[in-house]
Amino acid sequence: MVLDLRICPACGDRAEWPFVEGSVLCCGPCGYRRTFRRLPLFALTGPSGAGKSTVGPGLVGRMGGEVVVLEQDVLWTGALQDDVPGHPVFRAAWLRMAAMVHQSGRPVVLCGTVAPAELESLPERVFFSDIHYLALVADASVLRRRLRARPVWREWDEARIDEMLGFSDYIRGQVPHFDTTGVSLTDTVDHVEKWVRGGLTPAATAGRPARPARTPGASPSR
């Protein structure tokens, strides 16, 4: 069995634009059809400093047996740091990784700064029944203070901070958001857990045909 869903286990072809019918993956060159787990993906996004990395461990403690919580930045390596807007190579690698994890039966909660256009436009989007988005945000003054306080090696100069604050304003208008300013960690984890559980209903996990459109991305570099 090939876990990378872009590679056909019958002929070895690597599909540039995979074709899916419900929960069946179809190989164009040889016609081989195979079923796969087409689960929802949960994208916990928002600006740096709003609390994504802090919420992650709390969510693992509550839902570790039901979902897999992953942090996008662990794959932010030289080979994937392309200069193309939206970082499609980086995003595609994560979608392929999440789809492979899904074959073990647990949906992925992917924590990281991302805009819907950066995922919805990729060929790998068809591997998921849906992508649910939630942005954690905070007041600009709070974000600026938190980012200024980060270690020097993370390279948060004022220009980069301004760029991230711009993304914070942008993402509020793109997806549902939760403002963590003055909110306890427990209450924030409560909200995120409720969001995830709401997307784990039978209707949300049912497979459906899909083919993504090509659209530009919008999030800043991390």
C-alpha cells in the first residue's frame, strides 16, 4: 500500500492533479481505483502571537485519542522555504502529510499561519472532505508586545511585526475567529475543542467530490 495518495500503487504514476470520486481515488493513466479515508482537516490559523502554539498542547490533552495535533513550523526548512506567494510547496507538503495521517483514522488539527486561499487552491485539497478554519487573534498592541518579546533568533523586527499585524486584520475577514485578548487559556482551549468537535459530525466527515480552483495565497512568511 502506498501512503502518499498522489502515487498510484498499481502503476506508480504520480498525479499532478489527483482525481477523487467521493472516497475513491482514481488513477488517470491506468484506471486503478482505491478507497481511502477522506476526513476533514482542521486549520487553526491566525497571526503569530495569538496563542496557537499554546493552545495545541491543551487540545492534545483533551482530544489526543481522537485527533492528531501538528505544528506547521516543524517543516519550515530550507528546502520548503520557497519565495512564491502562498508558499505552495510548503503547503502541499503539509496537505500530503495530513492526508497520510488520516489513513490511520484520526483527523489532523494543523496549527499555523495560513489563509484559506493557500490551501483551497492546491491539488491535494481533494484528499479532504472539508477544511475547517478557525483563527485565533488578539489586539494589535498585545500581538506587538508578544512578538517583540520573542528570542532574537526568531528575527521579529518591526517590519515583520507590521506585516503580521496586517495579516491579523486580513484573516479576521476571511474565517471565523476567536479573540484571545484577556481570555484564559482554559477558555481558549474550550472554544477550540468545541470547534473541532463540531466538525467531527457524520455529515462533516462524509466524502464528497471536489476539485480545487487555483487561487492566490495571502499569509506572510513566518
